[in-house]
Amino acid sequence: MLTVSQVTLLSYVHFSEEDKGFGPIFEEQPINTIYPEESPEGKVSLNCRARASPFPVYKWRMNNGDIDLTSDRYSMVGGNLVINNPDKQKDAGIYYCLASNNYGMVRSTEATLSFGYLDPFPPEERPEVRVKEGKGMVLLCDPPYHFPDDLSYRWLLNEFPVFITMDKRRFVSQTNGNLYIANVEASDKGNYSCFVSSPSITKSVFSKFIPLIPLPERTTKPYPADIVVQFKDIYALMGQNVTLECFALGNPVPDIRWRKVLEPMPSTAEISTSGAVLKIFNIQLEDEGTYECEAENNRGKDKHQARIYVQAFPEWVEHINDTEVDIGSDLYWPCVATGKPIPTIRWLKNGYAYHKGELRLYDVTFENAGMYQCIAENTHGAIYANAELKILALAPTFEMNPMKKKILAAKGGRVIIECKPKAAPKPKFSWSKGTEWLVNSSRILIWEDGSLEINNITRNDGGIYTCFAENNRGRANNTGTLVITDPTRIILAPINADITVGENATMQCAASFDPALDLTFIWSFNGYVIDFNKENIHYQRNFMLDSNGELLIRNAQLKHAGRYTCTAQTIVDNSSASADLVVRGPPGPPGGLRIEDIRATSVALTWSRGSDNHSPISKYTIQTKTILSDDWKDAKTDPPIIEGNMEAARAVDLIPWMEYEFRVVATNTLGIGEPSIPSNKIKTDGAAPNVAPSDVGGGGGSNRELTITWVPLSREYHYGNNFGYIVAFKPFDGEEWKKVTVTNPDTGRYVHKDETMRPSTAFQVKVKAFNNKGDGPYSLTAVINSAQDAPSEAPTEVGVKVLSSSEISVHWEHVVEKIVESYQVSSILIKLYTFIHKYISISFQISPSQPPRIISSVRSGSRYIITWDHVVALSNESTVTGYKVLYRPDGQHDGKLYSTHKHSIEVPIPRDGEYVVEVRAHSDGGDGVVSQVKISVILLASSFDLLQPIHSATAKGTFLNINQIMQFSS
């Protein structure tokens, strides 16, 4: 380990010259590790790797004590710490590594080594559970001692591997492992075992079987929903996935609904098919709030609420980077982080505690050089920012940044001659012209950074200038020659112009300049340089004139009005002149449109005047649009003519209870302007209908019926809610009108039935419309007849005579009744075909019986691509609609489920151990038979080899073990 004095000495030696070395920079740091107590490996590795020049030296600490690397229990591979035969009592704790060289030392993030275990269930038999059918019940899992607390739970029924399928009636909590049944059925009888898996140590155990015996009930009694699985207030970390569970007992089985109280549900929220689980993926700060689940059946409901608090891991807003400062100067090193709770800031220097909060260094010395680490931390963790501070100390030198050998300046102008040697500490500057020492005056100023400024330049200012720089480590100087040129001057300036939209305008511009220099004209519009390549439709140069920058504006539009500036420029100086272009045209759009005082047939509008574009506004027009048409139409207004100096008016003769949009258009002598932005949609107030239905009539129909018809009023005449019709009718000579209400606004027919009604009776009928505001006028009265009686006799003496192969004659005896108006002849043509068999096929929805044939399993980068043949359904099977793919660790039943319509899928390469990819076809008849492929990756390469791409199974140091297993079952 280097002492402070050694670091200081080395800093002085290296930083005084060109320095190619640098302090340690972590490329790999230890992470939290869980070591299974039953692991057969017998060792655990914590990684640490840093880049540095010269190469770094590593050491490790545990619980703030140094690790004795001479012990046989420890070994080092590069910077990695390997612990042989890990022991929970000796090795569990917090670890970090230190990497150092002669520039300083850095400390890694802290990592916890813990020991995972999952004890077996107790060997005692579990007592049987007897429950009346229709009642709810809970089977307790009571998992054994374990670490970490990331268990997953399933329940076996009678034998392995038959697992309970969760549905709306049965639920397995992943919080405590208990099995809940909303109401017990006879089919629930059996032996149940809680199956517990620990993904961290890839181990599973199951309990002794619990016999469940449903007790038959003559009649099962309903009972209300009762929530027994409740979620608690939780603190979630932003970006995490959050799961809430809610399940209720009840008969009938309760339905479960979720909501976020007083706010919409997060867009990433998903509810399970059974409704018992709410998952919020990638939770954000705005997802914080109170969540509620409600369970309900026809006997009652139950509710439960709890709150999710969302907090955040520290994240950098601004952090430190490698920095070089001059000896003796001051340094403020900003280091700012955000998070929830707000992180605190502390500092390490060369791996040891140094400072808290904001860091400021004053009058730095070589002792301040070293490796610094800024740490932002809150209750959720810490982030590290590492940087090296180098202290520079050297005599002034112009080798890397010499003065310009030739400096040009225009007569009458201003010039700045830069002098920027590299030096530490900052030098003092002085200047000479030839043999004359320069001092500050009204024309000459020596800046603090060494630059020399000369104003109001004359020809006599030309010559050789020397800059002298000196600090406590030495002195240096450098020279340059100042050459005086003729100034650039605008001699023909642009003048103001006034045109109408569509006309052309010319802006003139000419300049005098030093003939030894090149002259360029630059035009800008309202402060922005015109790009003639992009704006060549409206802007063009006049290249026919030498030393002239004339600008032609073609087909000018309103947007081209403004200030145009011509700049004549050489490499030495420039000169500018400006002029204004006025473009007159139709008015701009009015602004600030507001709708007020909304009534049934009128509204008040106010607006603010837009630009008149240099021609006074003569009038305004109000336009409307409704759902009846996509076109804007001029509205009737009060006053009828809206003068150009007005900014308010009423739109009148509007349709009651109609949704409107409004806009305002201004007009001047040059045309109609652009309309205002449309208003928000409003609905006029309702009113009683004022239009009567038309074409009232009817008659006919079946016996003892009076049919009344009319043409329904279109939507624009409804004028309000609860629109319908009142139908009035009475016998022609009667005195009292009978009235009925028809509530369907789209109907145009009413049938009155009365067994006492005589056939073909004349009635007077009339119809009017109504809504929630009142009734409209009645239609004109029409006279119609009730239906006639049906004939009571059938025709007699019916006979048929065959005339040809395609023609017959039918005759009958006339019926005497007067009400007979016509006859209907029915004929049935019967063709008999012999030897015709009729088949009746009954098809059932049957799942695919053939498994997908996996044809390849190929590694591509960080993923595996699994490909299979398409499954063709047999004649008695339903058509294959897609495939389900389960990606799970070998030996476990839970994993990630994918769904695809393709014949391939990409899955991530396993981090460790073997994984199984299960593929099965899916159809309307259900899931088909499974095919499997096992994938695993054993990485034995060095850290350098792992950076190389793997092109095949023989890539250096990498072995791919792909074992395809095809399973066929029916």
C-alpha cells in the first residue's frame, strides 16, 4: 500500500510531464450472492476486475476486516475472490474489494454473501379435514424454515405430478402458500400436499398429504362473499413488478373486481383470469395510491383496500469525472443524485472515508491528487461514481498551442490576439510590439487569460507582437505578425418595401472591401440565416452583378414579412445593413375564441382580433359544424353583419340540444383570412319539439287491430332527452281521444289491439313528438280503417288440369263473402331421388394429438432460437391456431409462458443450470401434446475469451450442451 507521501511524490513527477498512466477503473464488481448450503460445488466466487495503468493490486475486506489471502480457504484469480468450502458461520457477511496503483485506490460496491436453504417438511402426518359441501375452506401450507423468502407454491392432488389448477373457485396464495376453496364440492375429495420450490437454490420439498373429505349436504346454503386473502400496504421500488392477491370464500363463487381509488388503473396493470391476482409491471411513481378489490355474489359483497407506496433507487443527475486542475487553484466537484427517499452523498478518497455532502477544494496541492468516489445512497441501495483527480504543475510552454503566425485585422476595427500557453499554476502575461512594451490604455487591453485586444485599429498597429508568460516554474514567449487590411463597408443598403401577397420584392446590397480578400454576402430573415438551397422557391440571388448580394423574393407570402439583413463578410471583418418587408394580405386567424351564455337556439361568442396583415379587417363571419355534416357553414348572427372592430356576437337560429363547434373568420379588402382554431364542442340547451311527424296514416293489419304509421323525426328535431311520440286516435264519430306513448325515437309504427273493435271501422289519428322539455304540435289528423276480418270459408271444388310438362291449370269455386279480395295459390313440387343416403356428422372439438417436432435449437448471441415443424390437425381434430411455449428451470414446474403463431421462438440463454423449453400446439379444442428440448451453457473460458463471439459449439472455452427430448403422449 502506497503512503500519502509516495502518492504525492509520484503525482509531482508524472503530472509535471505528459502523463499516460491512470488510476483504477472498475469493469466488474461483486454482486449479492446466495450460496446453497447443499451445493456440491464446494466453492463460491466474488468478482472484481479493474482497468488501470500500471496494473492494479487487489485486496478484499469482509465486514470491514481484511481477508487473509494466505489462508488455504481463500484464493485469488485475477481480482476475483474464491472461497473454498464456504461455511455459513465464517463466511456470511458483507464483502468489497479494493483496487490500487500508484495513482490511488478505489473501493467496489458492497456485496452480501448469504447461505440459502430449504428444510424438509416435518415428518408428522397431517390430520384430515372435513368440510360441508358448499362451505369455504383453507388448507394451510405452513412452509418449513428457509432462506431467502422467494418461495413459489403449488398443491399436489393424490400423486405427483398432478397439481391443482387455479380457477375462480380455487386459489393458491404465493404469499403464504395456503390453498383456498371458495365453496367445497364433492369432486374436491382427495389427498392434498403443499409443494414448495426455492428458485434461488433450485430445491423443492412437499408436505405430508392432508385428506380432504367433503360432507354431503341435502341442500347447500348460499352465503355472502368473504375476503380471506388480503394484501397489505407495501413499499415498491420503481421499475419493479408488484403483485396483489385478493380471494374470497362464498356460495355462489364470488366475482372479484379491482380498481385504483379515485384514479385510473396503471396502463401496465394486468388481472389474472380468475380475478384473484393484480400485477403491475414496471411500476412508476405515478402508480402510487390506494388499490381496492371487491368480491361479490348474489348474497352480498366484501371490500378490501391497501396502499402501494412507490419509492426509487438512487439515480445520478450529475456525477464526477476524471479531472485535471492546476496546482494552487480551487475545485468544486458537483455530485447530485435523485431517488425516493432523497439520497445522501458521501465521499471516499483512495478507498477511505473522506467527506460528506458537497465537495469544494481550495488552493489544491499534490496531496489532493488521487482516486475519489462519490456515493449516493438511500434505504434501497447505493450508486458509486469514480474519478481521478490529477494536479498539474509545469512551466509555461507554447509547444501544444502556439500563437498564430499571421493575424489579419481591418482598419478602424478591433482584433484579439490569443496567447494560451499550457502552464500550471496560471502564469502572468506581458506583451511587446517589436521592442516596445505594451501597457493597458484606451485602445489596448491585456486580458486576464493573456489575450491582447486592440481597438480602433490604424495602419501603424501592424507589426510583430510577442506574448510573455511566466509562473513560479519558468518563463516562455511566442510571437505573431499583425497585418492591417481595408475595412469592409456596405455602400448600397437594402431599403424598406411594401407589397401584396403573391408579388415579388427586391432587396439590394453592395459593399467595398480589401481586394486581397474574398467577399461573401449572407442574408438573414428575422435573425435566422437564409438557406438558399432549401428556400430556393421564394429566395434567389442575383449572380449577374459583381460584388453585389442582391436578394430577390418571389411570390411573397405573409410569412415572408419581416426584417431582412445583408451581411458583407471577409475573413477579417464584416458589415451589415437591414430593411423591413411589409406583405399585405388577408387577415390572420382570430384568437382566444370563447363560447358563453349557451341557450337552446343561441350562444354568445367572444374572440380577440388577429393580425390584419396591414389591411384593416372589414368584417367577421361565424361558422358552425354539427354531427349532421362535416362541412363548416356560415351561421346566422346578431347583429347580422359583424363589423371589423367588433370582438363579440351571438350565433342564433341554432338547433336545440345539438352538439356544435364554432370558428371565426376575418375578411379585409384583400380576401378572406384563415379561420380561428375551432372551439371546444358544446351542446345547446334542450327545448320542446316544434315539428310534427309527417305522413301519418296506417290501416290494415290482422283481426281486431288498428295500425298507425308515421315518418319518424330526424335527430336534429329531437331537441332533448327522453324523446318519443304520443299517438292519439278515436273512432271517426267519437268524442274522446285515446292517447298512448311510444318511447322508441326511431319507430314510426304503433299497433292498437282491441277484441271489441269492429272490422273496417274508420278512425281519426294524429301524432306528436315529446321530450323532457315538453310536447310538440300534433300532426294533421288522418282517417284510417281498422283491419278486416279474415275469410271464414275455404274455396271449394278445387281442381287441377295438366297442360304440359311445365304448366298446369288450377280452378275452384268462388267464396261468397264480401271481404274476400284475392286468392293465394300454393304449389309444392316434390322430386324423389332414389339411392340417396343422408349423412349426419356430429363433430366435437378435439385437441391436437401430434406433438410439434423440434428440428433445431441454435444459439444466437445472448439467446437461443428454437424451431419446430408445423402440427397438422387430423380430420377429427380442431385446427391448430398457435403454439404455447413454457421456458422453465429443469426440475421446476413454473416458468415463463409464451404464445406465438410462428414455428420458432427466441429464449434467453440460461444463466446457470439446465432449462427446459416445452412446446405444444393450441386449438379451440385445447392444448396438444408436449415436446421438450433441454438447453444449458457451461462457461469455462477466461474473462477475455467471454468477450469473443461464439460461432459454434467448438468456440474457445465454451461448451454448449443441447439435449433434445421428444415426448409423445395422448
